[in-house]
Amino acid sequence: MALAGVLIVAITAGFAANGYRMAFRDKELVHFLPSSKLLAVIDGRDRHEMPVVYEALEARNRVGDLDDAQKREFALYCLGQMQQSQDKPEFEGYVSIFTKSYDSDVLLTSDWTRYLSVLLERAAEAARPDLDEEARRVGVYALRLLTVHVYYDKGKNDELLREIAEIALSVQADPEAIWHHRWGDLILLAYKRGVVDSLSWGASVRRNIMDHVVLHTRGAARVGEPIAVSVSYDPGRSRSHRKDDVWSDWTPDFRVSVTPMRARLGGQETVLPDETMHVLTDHFDAAGTQVPVVFSDEQWRSIATGGSRLEVDLRLIVHYQNHRSEAFYESTIVDDRTLSRSVMVMAEDSPYLVQPVVDQEREQLVTAGLRAEIRRSRSRSGYPFEVIIQSDGGHPVAIAGYVFVILPDGEEVQVGPWLLPPGNSRWYREDIPAMGIPTDGRPIRVEVRPAHRIAVQSIDMREYWAEPIDFNVRYYEDP
């Protein structure tokens, strides 16, 4: 005790000689001060003003040298530092100290509520374009923590979730704000827990999906031929599309049903075939099915060659599906509307937009990786047999045409169109619209006959194989 008294006298003398802050930079002197004194000294000051004091308290807290009251005081000090820290590793350290103290039951419920409020305040900074990148990194980390906390909260603090969702919706609506996918996660979680009303949810869906549907076409159209169009989805301001450990037990799908309805070009309008394209928003790089826009010969005579804007009316229905639903195939329609998208098209009188190719040097490469089979159908179409054409993706030229099955007596059965881009290993699998397929081992021919009309239905294809591809096959019985 006498020694401690002498040391305190010495430290006091150090204050007078070296100044208040300088004295607390002496690790040896600080080491002998009681924790209560260190907590009183650092209170209300930034840790960088007194790094030695902070390090001493952090070490004592780590090894359990602080009593419960001192642990709470130090944790609340760290909470105050969380409000102003602009360094992500420092911020993570404050969070670790605070949450461990909470887990040790030395903090009050009101302390935890304050902590969540600080996270919310800092999370909002992730969207601010006026802040530097490091400050936004702190905000993104706070946003991640907030996401985890409210998810595992299991509805105990819906008021906080409602407040978070309001901020997320405002960020989503502000084109200047910097978006992070976790805002989308929180909006979806709020919707699932019933703390976001249907109007707010509908507005979010429109911003997330409806405003980010993109129309694609080849950019050139041969007069008199169909114009292939497809639709893709730019993720825009969406939720997370990775199924990480936080969301793995509830990650849903949004399925967008896209149906082209009408198209206009050069003052002419046509009604499109009733064919629905699908864009799955969990797979942002997946474009929808391609659909041909067909104008009559009379309409083409009224469409001037040169640049014109092709406008297509699309009906979009957004379906929401929770994978944990007992009724897996049931979904909820969250939006249904018609919108228009347009793209410039150059109408040309050129003989081919997609070139037919016959190249002996590449013929072996085109056909070597293809194999055809006829099997018992597993579908419910009513036809008993199906044709399968497998590809290993080794063909350097696209395959575009119609698939035919030629029976032993010479009867030809047209199965349907097939469009296979170069290097694509996608299988062709369709039911054969006939009943009399021999199963006694007699040879059957499968033939792919090239068709320019099919080739131009792709917006990416530049050439296609222009000779028939034949396969001699037999009926294959599954073991």
C-alpha cells in the first residue's frame, strides 16, 4: 500500500511536470493505476487521445480483471466509440467487446437497445455517397450485423425491423444512394414478418424488378423475316442472390413471368404469339426465352429500310415462392402489370443475317459430339416415346433446324425445332408426336434438318450448319 501511494504521488507529479495526457502515455505508470481511475480518465475521450489507457483496459477486460460494473462501463465506452469510429477493424473490436459483455450478462436490455440503434445509425452510412470508402465499409459491416441480429431475433423486435425497412426502402428509392444487397434482404425479411405494408412492398418490387427489365434483339432485321427478341433482368437494387449461412433456411425465389403481347415497328403493329418467357431473379445472368416478332409481307412493304425503333409491350407477373413452404409449387403474385420496352433495329434487304455454313474441315467437329436415342417418355403428354439428342459441346458451329424421326416404313414425323448455339452442351429432349414407334430393334432414323427461320430466332447467332445431320438409332429400353 505504501508503494502504491508513492506511485500515485509520482504520477501526480508527472501530471504537473509533463502534462495530463503525457502522463497517461507512460505504460509503466498506467500499469499500476486502478481500473476505476483509468475508466474515469478515459470517459468522454477518444481512445486515440489515450491509447495506453485504452490498451490497458482492453487487456484487463480480456483476462477478466474487471468486475461486472467495470465491464459494463468499459462496454458502454466502446459503444460510444462505435458511434464515431471510421476504421473497420477498430469498429469490429468495439463490437466484439460489447457483444461479449452482453453475453456475460453484465449489460442491461436497454444497453442492447442502444447498441442496435448505433448499428442502425452507422448502417445508414453505407448508402451515403458523400462519405469516403472506409467509412462506408464500417456502414456495410454494421448493416451485416443488423441483418443477423434482426433475423435471429425471430420477431421479438418488429418495431426495429420496421424502422430498418423504412430506411432500406428510402435508400432503394434514392437513385443517388449507394445500394447494398443486404438492404434488399432486410426489406424481404420485413415483408415476411408482416411489418411492411403491401403498398410499400409493391413499390419495392417495381424498383427491384419492373424497372430493370431489358429488351434485347439482334440490332439488324432482314426485311420479311421474324425479329428475335429476348428479355433479361438487370439485378438493380435487389436482395442477396447467394444463399449464405444466414439466409439458407428461408431463401425464396422471385420468378418473373414475361409474356410479349404486341410489337410496333415503322408504324406497323403486330400481335405476338402467346408464349411466356421466364426470368429467375436468383440467376441474374440468365436471359429469358427468345420469341420471334413476325410482321406480314404487307406490313414489311410499309416499313422503310434503315433505323427504326422496335417497341414491345410486355406483361410481367412477379411470383414470390418460399422454398420452405409445404406447398412448394404454390406462389404468391406480388405484381402484375404491362410495360413497354424498345430497342433500335436496322431493317436491311441483305440476303442473310445468319450465314448458312457448309465446311468440310469442321463437319467432323459438328457431328462427332452428338448422339441420339429414342426412349420411353416420362412426360404426361400422352405420347409414349421421346427423342433425346445429347451434345458434348464440341461443335464449333450453331445447329438450327427441325428434328424429324423417320420410321422403318419411311414415314416422317416432325418433332419440333432445335436451336443449339456453338459450344453449348444442352440436350434436346422432346416427345415424338406418334404412337407407332417400333420396339423390335428395327433401325429408326433421327434427322436434324437446317432451317434459316429457326436460326434467325437467336439474337446472338451469326452462322449455322446448313447440312442435315443424320443418326441411325434403335429404341432404347431403360433398365
